[in-house]
Amino acid sequence: MKIAIALLLFGLTCAASAQDEHFAERLAPYTPDTQVTGTVRTYGNNYIPKLVKAWEDEFNKLQPGVRFENNLPGTEAAMAGLYGGVADVIFVGREGYRPELDAFRDRFGYEPLGIEISSGSFNTPHKTFSLQVFVHARNSIHQLTMEQCEGIFGAGGHGVKRIRTWGELGVMGGQASHPIHVYGYNFDTGMAGYFNRVVLHDSGRWNEDLKDFDNGHEPNGEVINAGVYILQALAKDPDGIAFANVLYANPEVKTVALARKSGGPYIEPSRETVWSRAYPISRFTMAYANKKPGQPLDPAVREFLRFIVSRQGMALVEADGAYLPINPNVQRRDLEQLR
């Protein structure tokens, strides 16, 4: 219970800090292309009902002719709602998984239109938080490339060099010959899935000695995120390295800066670098709609999605305090897809 309370208080503090940064002000505002009418059926992510309602209410001030029907049973059910024909817009509280996209394509012969509707959080529980690489606090390593991370956390092969001792990373002295002990989330979790996608290039080829952890529970039933156990194990192991989230850090571990390529730049994890996507292991959430190639998207759906990714829509994401807004580069990409 003490762990759960501490994490909750920390998360609330971080959410308040995120609201102070006003990332949404850096985005282009929504201006209606045309006045639209009709009903938009939404489906999916059950963690955002208040945010969805806020989007709809503010959108209706500019587009009063649109009605909404909401059903948010959860992210895992979202894509079925779209290819099953019961939804016009689905909200997925993470990146779309390949089996979900394949199921839609098998039904229609093309993939759904997908746009990013928020950045994942920096360190808010249950809100698609970014992932950081950690070492023991006494370790001399303070930065790594993504290629080095692949060599450490992956199985090697296919042109990737396995890294199994600290000396291979430039550590000097007695630790140089020590094996690297690897810790992370259970392979079936979304956290491990995204780490595999970004760091291991979706190969699924993990370090054979990686010790993985799953969630636990307090005596009262409260969930203890596996990140707590991962970083507790790392705290006891000077030869360890792990991926988890800063929300679950302790004084005996530290994050390392990451670079996409040799020579840098090496990026420290922060709300700013997660929002900008400069930090390499930053996550996001998605909306999908059924748009047949070569045919226009339903006008009401199109205008609603344009509003969501606008300055006004992202200001509501900031006010909600869980996820981070998208950044201008993502907004431009989203709007291009909605043309």
C-alpha cells in the first residue's frame, strides 16, 4: 500500500508539472474547413472518457451539427470495433499492434488510416509511459547508442554484435570482465513489445539471459508495476542493466542518455525530450478510421480528427494531465494524412 500511495503522489506531481509546460501552444490551431453534420461513433481506450467528452464538447462549439455516440470498452477491443463496423473512430492507448492491423487488412484489403493523437506520458502510470535504460548508480556508464542497446538486450546475429561484458562498452578496471546482467518487463507486456519494436527492430530476438518481471499485487489487491521489481533487482546488482520507467526508480539506479547513432547526440529522458521525440524510446497513442484508398474520409470524422490534433485539442490533453500532446512534426504528418 505504501508503494502504491508513493507512486500515486509522484504521478500527480508529474502530471501537474506537465501541465505547466504548455506544449500545445506550439501547435497550429483548428479552423474548420467546412461546416459538417452527422454522427460519429467512437470506440476503444477506456482510460480517456473525460478527455473524449472534452474533445467532443469543444469541437461542438465550432461544429454544432455533429453528434457523438461513445463506447469505450478498452484498447484491446478497439480494432474489432472498426473492422466490425460499429465505430467510425477508434482510440488505441498505444501504438497499433501488427496482428490488429492485419485483421483489419484481411477484412477490407487495405490498412486503416492511423494518426497519432497524443504522445505517451513521461512517467504517468497506465498512460503509455516512455521507457528508459538504467544501470546501477555506481556504474561508470552514462550514455549508450541504440545499437549498443540492441547488442546488450538482444540475441545478436543478423549483423548485430552481441555485447555481453562491461569491457565491451568501455568500462575499465575489474568490472570490465564482468558479464552484463539484463533485466526487463515480461515479454508479453506492451512495454517489452515496444522495446522490442524500437530497440530490437521488431526481431523478437532477446538476450537469452534476460530476467523478466511481471506485475505484482499489494495485499489489498493494488497492482505493483513490474518496473518496481525490475529496478529493485538492478539496485542490488552493480553489473546489471535494465529497461523500465523513471516512475519506479530508486536511489541505487540511474538512467543513461541514449543516441540513435554513434557520435550522438545523446539525449537524456525528460518530458521535453519525450514530447519532442528526441528521446528514442518515447511512445504514443493512436486513432484509427476506415478510409478506403483513393476515397475521401467521412467529412465529420475528418473534421473531428483535425480538431483533436490541433492546438485546441492538445490543450485538452494537457489539461487532462495524463498523456503529453503531440509535437509540431507529428501534427504536420497527421494533417497530411487527413487531407
